[in-house]
Amino acid sequence: MALPPIDPTPLEIALDRVGDRWSLLLVEALLDGSRRFGELGDRLPGIAPNILTERLRRLERVGIVRSQPYQTRPQRLAYDLTADGRDLASALRLLADWAVRSSSDAEPLRHELCGTPLEAHWYCRTCAEVVADVDAPRTRTL
């Protein structure tokens, strides 16, 4: 007897869209604005041009990156994040924060005005309250 199909979890859906190292690093490289193909290659040493092309096309297909021509002959494109891509950047900052907390080599994200390391917290708009990590078992996905 075959098991019924299991619906993918939200994390599986997210990883299906951007679940590889180069895609996430491309989003990070675009955080501070539009970049041309060569600039992205320079920001990501070690990425082969064919992999860079494939990742940019995939990120564009799933609505995370958008391309704009800046030259027509030959056509050359500049890339930037969509609103969905900027939302993904928030999740990447959480991942980076997690990495910093377990590494003595990395510098945490800091508040630009005072220099204090930033902390991320879950917030419920309806209840107007911060949800602590100890309450995580009481959270659920819909």
C-alpha cells in the first residue's frame, strides 16, 4: 500500500525556490542595489559564468530578481531584487545572525546609529507581542 503524498513544508517550498549557496549569495550581493553581470561575478569569486547565468535566470523566473537592459547591442543586463527578493533578504539576515552567534570570527549586524548588535525577534501583529523562542512549540504554520 502506497503512502499518501505529504504536502511540502514551508521550508521545503522556500528551499525549492532558492535552496543553494550561489542563489543565496546572489541575493546578498544585490542587497545594496542593482549590479551588472560582471559586477556580480566579481562579488562572488569562484562562481563560473554559466552557473551565474543559470542562477540569475532561475531567481528571475521565481520572482526574486529582475533584470533591466542597460545596453541593447549587444544586450547587457543589470539585476536587482524584487520586493519578494528584499523580503528574502530579511530571512538571510536571520541566517547570518545565527551564524555569527556560533562563530568568534564573524561580526554581528549592528545598529548604524549606536553600534549595538541587533537582535531578531518574532512579533505577532494581532496580539501586539514579541514571541519568545521558548514559545516556539506553540507556533504553527497554516
